[in-house]
Amino acid sequence: MSNDNHRPCFEVRDPIYGFVKLSKAEWAIVNCPSFQRLRDIRQLAMGYMVYPGANHTRFEHSIGCLHLSTLMFDALVERCSDILASEFQLSSQSNGVGRARQLLRLAALLHDVGHPPFSHSGEELLPFKEADNPDGGQYTHEDFSALIIQRTEIAKEIEHYFGPSGITVNEVVAIATDFGQIEGFKSRADHQFLHELLTGELGSDRIDYLLRDAYHSGQKSGEFDYRRLVSSVTLVPPLEEIEDVFRIGFDSGGWLVAEQMIVSRYLMYQSLYFHKTKRIYEIHMEVFMKYWVQQEGYGSTLPSELVKYLSISDSDIISGLHSASVNESHLGHEIAKRFQKRGHFRLAKEIILADNLQSGTSSDRRLPCVTRFSKLAQDVKEKFGDQAIICDAPNHSATKIFGDASKILVALDGKSRFLDDISEIVKGMSSKIWRGRIYSDSDQVSDVKQWCEDWLVQEPTTNYTQGGE
């Protein structure tokens, strides 16, 4: 891959990293219609209804992932070349390093190419894999990413520019999505390593979206020192009781920036991803999109045919929203008017984990909020009507650490240590972020709020100590 097609010759000015350089071959993929569509898929869905600057798209996130992935890979090559050669068969002498680097760049560029309109807000409308058999399972955006890489003009560009060097379309799919996407494909250790570098706990995907979302929303709480993070990344010796492979982690100097990243992520969920108004607009949008696909003749989901799927982006939905707002016969007319007049449902009552401490017990023992909130949501809907109330219970891991296999490792004093074992901050963080919210139309917020507060007083908390979270 030393010819002119693979030399950096195009530049994209990025607000996070400065200039991002791409080769002619990579630029050919960027110019594919399937990739250009990402210019019209918002990264933060309805976030711009609260944060006016949050109009950034999956397009720039994908370019950023390519750049950050490269920085992290190059740092690992510089620091851990012997381990890469012995553990992952990535040797600079055999050009294994160069080939892996290019594979990672392609996977990073294409990992989000399958997102539906408004990103995660459109995922509930993804079609079923077998149209006549919903039990066959629903597509994910990763499924569509795999299909788009394999079956559109993107595959032709990969085969044309990168096929001569031995890079295959299926390898790109395996690293960009996951290994289960390809029937009969057997992943190697180097594929798994590159996949972790892109999508893992310390992956470039996660780092970039946090930095980018913080920048465009203006939420300074999401910022952290990614340069220090990149300079600290290393391959950490395995913990024998868990697995026998090297994992991506930090050296001792990266301990603090690892804490910083996790705290930033926690604060971003609190202030941005779970923002009460952003969430209700996303729920309104999900409802409208269900009407829109029916009105457009797609049935109850987005189309499964790639050509039709790729023809739909945020602009089509927004155009439909404007049309529906002035067309009383449109199925989504009433919900569309809420967007035009900013008449979204308002928050009437919110419950957080701290509200459910059981009196007389230690402060870290919490009642099963999910169980109690589910009953409240059921009762308040019966009182005011299904159409008058919207219930929302966003729930996410505060640390995104789901057991030993996903814990962050730090090389400290010649040993591998889990970050949450040595960091007081991470160790003390709640395992989850949870909000139970009741929304209603603005003219009845006071009534709904009072009714919910009365319900919470009348319903003894001891009724909900079984079947916890």
C-alpha cells in the first residue's frame, strides 16, 4: 500500500483534532453516496432542540474516529511493538502493522454507516430480519452497517483500492461491527484487538463521541485530556484468573486521565444524554416517525431494502414533520404541531435513586426504584389517560463497566490492576444512572405532579422491597 492511492493527500478540518488526513483510496469511500448520507444523520438526535449547537452528524464523528483510532494505534506500535508481534502477529517487517493500521482506519470510518434517521431515536423502527416473522429478531444499526459495507458501492471501492494488499470486505465488517455479523467468518486475535481499539471501553468511538458531543453542545463537563490518554495507552499483561491475552489499558501515568474520562462520561449522561427536554423530544420524534413510515407506505417499520433504507435521512423526517403540521389528515398532525410550536410535554415528576433510600438503613441500600416507578406509571396513566401521560425511565451504567471482562486495566508497579480497585472515584460511583420521569401536557402539569406526590406518600415503600432492580 505504498502507491499514490494510499498516501495522505486530502485534508478535513475538524474542530476537535485540527486537520485529519485521508488518502485518495479513503476519500473514494467518503465520496460514496452511502457514506455521504451520514452528513444528514444527527449524532445527538433531538439534542439540538435544547442545545442549539448540537447539530453535528455521524459524518464528522466517523472522520474523527478514523483519526483518533490512528493516533491510538500508532502510540501502541511505538510503545508495544514486541507484544503486537508476539501476541497478535502484527510485525512491521511483514507489513502486518501497516495492514492492520489500514484495516482499523477503514473500520473506524464505516462503523456507523448503518444508522437510521436521528441515530438511536430511529432504532425502534428498524425492520425485522424476517418481515413475516417478528420472532426472528429486529435489525440493529450494526446489522445495517455490515450490509451497507458488503452490498453497496463501498464494497467495490474496498476491493478496488485495498483488495490487492489482501484486505477483505469481511475483515472490515468484523472490526467495524462484531464477528457475529458474518456467517462462517472466523475472526483472529488481531481482528479482536482492532475491534477493541475501536469499540471497547477505551475505544476511539467512545472517546470521540464524548469529546464531540461536549464541544458541540457546549457542555464543558464532557471534556477531558485525550492527548494524555493517547500518550498513556498501552498493552497490559493479562490477569490469569480472567483471560490469557493482553488487553488495551493505561500505564501508571494514565490513571488520572482514565478517571477524568469516566467522570466526564457520567456528567454527560446527567447533563446531556438524559436531559429532560431532550428525552421528551426524542420520545415525541419516535412517535411521529411511527406515523411517518405508515403515511409513506412502509408499514410499521423502516424499509429493509438497502436502496430504500439509504434514501431516508433526517431531512426526510423533518420535511414530513413540516408537512404534517399543516395537514390535519396526516396521522402525525397533532404530534407535529408540538415541534412547530415547541409544545412538548413538560416534566411533572421525577424520581432518582437518591429519592428511594429506605429510612433506617445504610445509605447505600436502595429500594427497587424500577418496580415502584412501573406501578406509579401504570396508575398515573389510568388516572389521566394513556394519551395525556408519557412515562420515561432512562437507565444506563454510570461507568459502563459490566464485569471483569470490560474493566479498565492499569499497569502499576509491574502489575495489572483494575482501575475501579485503585481509584476512589470510580470505586465510589453508582453502578447505574437511572431516572423515573412522568411527563404531561403543560396545562395539567400541576395536577399530575400533585397526584404523583400524593401517590408516593400513600404507597408505603415497603411494598416494593421485593423483585428489586
